Amino acid sequence: MPLFCYIDIVAIQAVMLKAGGYMAMTDSQFKGFVRFVLDDIREVLENLEDGSKEKEKLQKVADNLQQTLED
């Protein structure tokens, strides 16, 4: 599943949670979701040109997600 689909899923869940019509996911479910996203980001990073701004930005996102898993 493309990265943008994951981001859309998170946005939808956030709106539903705020509206009170959705039950939040557990820590385990959230970490599983982060692992899927992180795996896709790493795959994209492998195909990006070294030194590009896109690669640097996406690497920063990957680093932040990895930190989230470790916290």
C-alpha cells in the first residue's frame, strides 16, 4: 500500500476519534501500523537519489518513526 494511503488512514481515524465515533487503537496496533509505514518508507528511500531533498526529508520522517517505536 502506498505511503499516502497510510497517511490518509491516519487522518480519517483522527477525525473520527475527535468526533467521538471511533475507538482509538491500542499501543500494539499503533506500533504495528508504524512498522508497516516505516517499511514502505525504507523501500522508497532505497530508490531515491542520494543527496536529494526528498530523500533527506523522508529519512527524517523514517528516523522519527523509528524513535517512536523505541520510546
